[in-house]
Amino acid sequence: MLFNDQVVWITGASSGIGQEMARQLAVPGARLLLTARDEARLQDVAANCRQRGAEAIVLAADLFQADARVRVAEAAVAACGRVDVVIHSAGISQRSFTEGTDPEVERRIMELDFFAPTAITHKLFPQFRKQGGGMVVAIGSVAGLMGFPLRSGYCAAKHALHGWFEALQVEHDIPGFHVLIVHPGRIRTGISKNALTATGVAHGIMDPGQKNGMPVEQCVRRIIRAMERKEHQVLIGGKERMLLWVWWFIPGLYRKLAGRLGGK
């Protein structure tokens, strides 16, 4: 483990990939900053991290709100005097057809899945320069590489995330700075239950594909390995890798397959 002497800030740390990132990175000597809206759940995650020997600081914030992003970024730097790694895991998905979805739902998805991580990264640039580097891990999605039914707003946000951080990879001039973009497929988390429907209420259902997806523990082990190796992009999943190949080489077949799989 190469991060036990670094300050690692994880957004979306109260559940899913973010929570498991906190658990696996919680080793003796690690200093973790944990952010999400639900402070009670964050405190539980922090307590578990401390039991494992890590220092864990809770920085609760509603990252849907622009001013909250500024405040929590400032608090993150102030908490330990530096941020060596930021893992942008906060996000929300969608389960509704494009036609009939309230545009405000799409805007809400963009706020958390795109504007929150990019705004926080902007706030951290001066600190990265001051301390001589850092790492940004952007948790995207396979849906950020190809379109998928019932997720048009989510696809748009993750495509934007991918484009922004990929451009950052090739244009930055900060010594010791690294960007990793992660594209998970179907991972066994509660993302489908929390996904927004056409009116903005929670989907409330664990999709079969999510239920039978890759265990989150396995997904996070692969992310941490990519961080240690300083990979630039990593695609995590099973059948999704084959589906991406079909999308690239046989787009007509992909559209048929995706249409059948969309609600599963």
C-alpha cells in the first residue's frame, strides 16, 4: 500500500465504492478525509476506519450545492495542511426515459456527477502546486463511454467527466501530478436504488444487473492497484468489456443489445 503516509480525501464515502475505498485504504498511518451528505453514516464509516488504525476526519457536505463544494475543499486542505489524493466517488444515476424526464433532474445529475468533481479539482490546483504534486481519481462509468437506455442524463454527466479529466491528463504541467479515470461497469452497490426517476424521486429498486454485478470489494481492489501503478484509465467489469467492444466495432448490434439490457 503506497498511500498509508498520505492524506486521501474521498467524496461519496458514506456508501458504495466510496465507502469501500475508505475501508480498504484505512491502514495504520493513513489519514482519510471523508465527505458525503449523510453525516451519521459518515461517522459510522469513520469509526470503522479508526478501528483499522487510520486517522479519519468527517467533512460532511452537500456537493449538489456550489458553495458547499468551495467550503469543503477549503476545509479539506485546512484539516491536514495538504491533500495528496482526492477520489471523486460522489455521484447519482438515473432510471427514466429521456422523453418525460424533468430537465431539472438532468441538471441535478450534472451538478453532482460533473460540476462537483471539477469544481473541487479547481480548488485543489493551488495546493497541488504548492506541495509538488498530487493525484486525482475520477470515478466515471462505462456509461461515460457509450450511451445506455434510461440513463441519458447520467451518460451525459459521465461523458463530460471523462472528457474533462482526460483533457486535464494531457494539458497539466504540475510536477508529480497524476489523473486516473475509472470506468466501472455493473458493481454490486446501491446505485440503482438511489438513481433518480423522471420526477426526481429515488428509483428504490436494486436492478438485477446491479445485484449480480461485480462485488464492490473486487472493484475497489482494482482501483487501488491502478492508483499504485499510476494508470491513466481503467475499465472495471465483466460483460461490460465485451459490450464496449461491440459498441466500437459493431454499433448496430450494440444498439439492439443495449435496448434489451437497459432496464436490467
